[in-house]
Amino acid sequence: MALFSTAGTATTLPAAGTTATIVWDPVGAQFSGTLRDVTLVNAGANQCWLGQSTVSIATGVPLAPGNQLTIQGYAATAGAIAGRLYAIAGAGTSTTVLADLATLASVA
């Protein structure tokens, strides 16, 4: 399990067939500047798929229950909607995803 820089953001996903849900949003991040290395953890009981706003179970990266995915080199500017990550759950299911920066911001 990754060490989150804050408490992580929990997002409960709706069943597939609905609009994908934002699971990481740099607009709401408590940081400034460029954000890097985002970790997403499937803390729920069902599979989900990660991707852009058009993610589907056919196009997303699968994330099984209890597993995590760290996107190294992810770069988004805090406050920019272009850095959002989305997920969708399988048909008739839902799950919970935790997402946050995987590394602490450096301080000088």
C-alpha cells in the first residue's frame, strides 16, 4: 500500500452504464505547482476501470479489489481540470477508490 501524502480521497463509483466518476481531481488538490506520481487504490469489493472522462469497461485500465496503481511521471498543474482521472465499475456493481499523490511534495 502506498504512503499517501494526505489522507487520500475516497470516491464511490456508480455501476457501469452511468457517467464515469472523477477519482483524482487536481482542481481540489491542496497543493500548488506540478503534481506527480498519483496512486489509486481499489478499496472496495468490485473491479473498476481507470482512464479519461470517456472511460469504459472496454477501454479502461482494470483495477481489481485490493490492488493499487501508481502512475509515475503523471504531471498535472494543481487547479487544472486536464489532470483529472476517472473510473467506472462493472455492470450492477460499485466500488470505492482512494486516490492521492504517491509522494510528498518537496519543501525547501
